[in-house]
Amino acid sequence: MRTQNKKQLTTLTLAALGIVYGDIGTSPLYSIKEVFGSVHHPVPITPDNVLGILSLFFWSLIIVVTLKYVSFIMRANNKGEGGIIALLTLALQKGNPASWQQKSLITLGLFGAALFYGDGVITPAISVLSAVEGLELITPAFNLYILPITLTILIVLFVFQRRGTASIGALFGPIMILWFAVLAILGGISVVQHPAVLAAINPVYGFNFLTGNSALGFFAMGAVVLCITGAEALYADMGHFGAKPIQYAWLGYVLPALLINYFGQGGLLLSAPAAIKNPFYLMAPEWGRYPLVILATVATVIASQAVISGAFSITQQAMQLGYTPRFQTQHTSDREVGQIYLPAINWILLISTIGLVIGFGTSSKLAAAYGIAVTGTMLITNILAIAVAIRLWNWTPLRAVLTVLPFICIDLGFFLANSVKIPAGGWFPLVFGLGIFVLLTTWKRGRELLHDRLTADALRLKPFIKDIAESGIGRVPGTAIFMTQDPESVPHAMLHSLKHYKALHEQVIVLSVRVFDVPYVPDIDRVEVLRLPENFSQVIVQYGFKDEPDIPAALALCANAGLNVEMMDTSFFFGRETLIPKLDSEMAYWRELLFITMFRNASSATAFFKIPSNRVVELGAQIVL
């Protein structure tokens, strides 16, 4: 058993290397280059400055990634799941839903999730572009082809998403093992030639750089943060691999390889300042640059794949929790639930990424847009972690704040340093994230308003059943299922059906779907069945926020409670509401129009819940918001 567990841990650690560390693992392509060679506030290449920057890189990776994420934040897992949506649901578990604290946490969590999408657009653009830019070191003749090659790779990457990652997932781990080995070898050779750079482990060098170059040090922090981009992925992907494989891969392989490579680039700059043109590639011998460009491009594609998959996953969670409309979802693997493809999200990311590459043109210019979204999400993670520590871990507020305060100070410093890059490109992830945030909050508020309108004059179900029995309403053979948010009220579709057909089916099921703030609900708890008079039944189907909704499969489980549903003899009744905006409503008029547009374009409940379309009856109604 112990041998089997060890083998499983090794397998998961290898898989984590391939999926989790692509983003942070490709940061050496541009991080050092942006500190010393940026078009905005470049740091002069002097021995003290190089050692100071390397010290900041070293301690950023140790404090932010190792201590904050790997050691602390990973403790806040929702049944093994991580990520900002999972953290938000944990933070909201205990608290008054109407309180300002609860509403503030929801706002922060949704904005952090929105910023993640901005990161999902920038990461493929800057990663692939920085890798392909290595071609210009081989010969300047490639300059004209860098953008076309980058765009071709990105288009192929996004088009390939419909096929899923299952077919190439097994290759990710070995390729990233090779990638990190190459990072360590290139950096190690340079460190051996310039061992003085190892002195940068001393934090005094970083402290002296910041205090001795106040303004320049502040601006430099906006580029230093590039070395920790991707840290959120460690936490977000915890549910796929577990905490231990991610921790082992980081401490035992990824962190040493990154540090050696960064120190190697610093050593190269000490001996050849002109290498700032592209220190990563110039560490390699000339004969090795062609294969290095190919390997780097593959590594950046893997990094981009991880971020794109993360965007799909966070959208699925948001759909289940009611923060976004239903999107068409395709499952690309018969065995792995988490491997999904959302066409609408995929094409939005592709169009945005292409626009970024064409608009910015180089990885150096794109670096100005990178960082603000990452540091914003990191700051929000800190605040949510404090709420979790107080509410779930029963820490005192003082202990929770003092524990997280150092991380807040560091992340706030990074965020402020990146804020000065807003005019140069940092505006993009903020605008993009703000747009996503408006969509998320508009949908959530609109659904609340719609629910209020539908339930304002709703009839209670049990008195209605009693009236049905006394009125002698005719019954026809078969089963009718009416889906509703409130199982205690009569669904509007049932009233419309009764109005049109003057009869009810022999068996009537009022079905509600509830999504809990846990990743998965076991099948044994999937359905709750309550039998009512006159052959009525209430069925509540329960899912976690990462479960795949499947109503026919859930109904089959009702047989254990004595409720048999024959699908070929069953009709599903849905209300198709036509929404009408109203001035002076509880929501701004422009947001009402936005919500109505989103509502009209949402994927149908039939497809989302896997209900056979030939068993569905839709009944229309007009609702004034």
C-alpha cells in the first residue's frame, strides 16, 4: 500500500510539473530582461544593482510563493479544491448574507476572479511572444516573422482546445521536466563562471537596493513581480493534484531551477552588460539557440494551456454558483471531469489575445500590462484568507491580521509599483477585469430581481395541491416535471400549463437544483425526495460547484426513494420568460438592458442539465423587471 501511495504521489507530482508550473516556469524568459532592459525606468547594470535585484527575486519567490501560497494559503482548501472562487465560498460559509462584511467579501472575490480572466489573456500573449523573440538573436531576418509566427501558434493553441488536453497531457510533465533541467543547466554554468552572484541570497542586498534607489527601486518592483506570476496557479490547481504533489514539485525541483537560472542571468550581465538584449537566450551557446527557442515555445504553449484551462474551470464554478449565465460546455474526456471546453470563453480569450499581440507588438511592451492583474488577485486572496482564518479556523482577528499582514505589505508594494504602468498598458487588465466584474455582478443581481418578481405572487404548493384535489382537475397519463428555484411554491410553468391544457399529468414532480459551496456532492446525497398528496413529489437535486449537472442521471437515483421516472413517458416543463426593462427599478436601467441581453443569449437549461430536447415543453411569460 505504501509503495502504491508513493507511486501515485510521484505520478501526481510529475503531472503537477506539467500543468501547474508552466506560467511561473516561463518567467525567466522575460523577468530579468524587463528589470534592466525595460523601455520604462530600466535599472542600470552595476554589480550592486544586479545583486540587489537578484536578492529581490530570491526573497520574492521564498516569501510570496513558498511561505504564502505553498505553506499558508493551501491550508484554505474547500474539500481539497483551491482557487479564488473556492476561497470565496469558504469565506462566506459563516456570516450574515445581508451584512456589509459579506457583501464586501463577495465584491472582492468576484473582482479577483474577474482579474484572473485578464491574466488569462495576457499570459499566452507575453509567454509565446517572448519565446518566439529568441529567433531574432539567431538572425535579424526573422524580425518580420516574429508576430506572424506568434499569432499562428496562438490560433492553433486556441483552436486545439475543442479537442481537449487528454491526448497531450501525458507529454506535459516530461517536457516541463526537461525545461526546468535546461533552466538549471544554463543558469548553473553561468553561476560557476560568476560565483559572486550567490551573495545575493543575503537579503541586505535587496534592502540596500530599495533604500538606496527609492524611486528607481519602486519602479523596479513592478518588473520584479514578473518572477512570481503564476503563483495563483499553485493554489487554483490544488484540486487536480492535491497539496503534497504541488509542494514537492515546487521545493524539490521548480524553485531550485528558477533560482539557479535567475542567478545565472545575473552573472551573465555582470560580465557582459550588452547581453541585456535577451539574457535568457544569450546564456546558451549559439548552436543551442534553435532548439532552445523550440523548447521555450513548447513550454509557453503549456503555460498558456494551463491558464486557458483555468479560465474554463473558474467559469464552470461561477456558472454553478449563479454568477454567470449558462455557457455551452463540452466535456473533452470521458474519465476526467475537469477537462472541459467552453467555446464562447475560448473565442473571447483568442480574440483578446490576438488584439494584445498586435496592439503591443513586443513582450517588453506587454510586460507593462502584466502584473497589475496578478498583484490585484494576490491582494484580494490575502483579505479572503483573513476571513477564512477568523470564521473557519477560529483564529482571533489579531492573530489572523498579524499573520497575513507581511504578505499584504509585500503584495501592496508590488501592486502600487505596477500601478504606475497603467498608462503604458496596465490599463488593459483593469479595464478587461472591470468589464468581467460588471457582467458577473449584473447577472447575479438580475437573477435576484427575476426571482423576486416570479415569487412575489407565487402560490404555496401544498395549499395548491389541496385545491387541485377538491376542484376535480383532470389527470392525463405520464409524468410532468416542473423545474423551479423554490420547491415550496407553484412553478409559473405549472400554472400556464394548467391554464392551457385544463389538466395535469398523473404524476407531477416539482424539481429544484441546489448548488452547495463544496466541490462535489456524492451520489448518495444527490437527491432528496418528498412524496406529497395527489401523486405530487418534491425533488431536490444537489450538486457541488464542480459537479457536472445531469438531471436524467439524478432522476434515476429517485428510484431508491420509491419514485420511478420513465424518461420516455416524461415531459419537462420550462418557463421561457420575456424580460421587460423598467425605469426606476432596483437596478440601473443600463444594467437591466445588459442583463436582458445576457439572459437572451444564455445557453438553454435543456442542454445545461442534459435533458433530452424532445421531452421539453416551453411556456412563455412576460416579466417586468
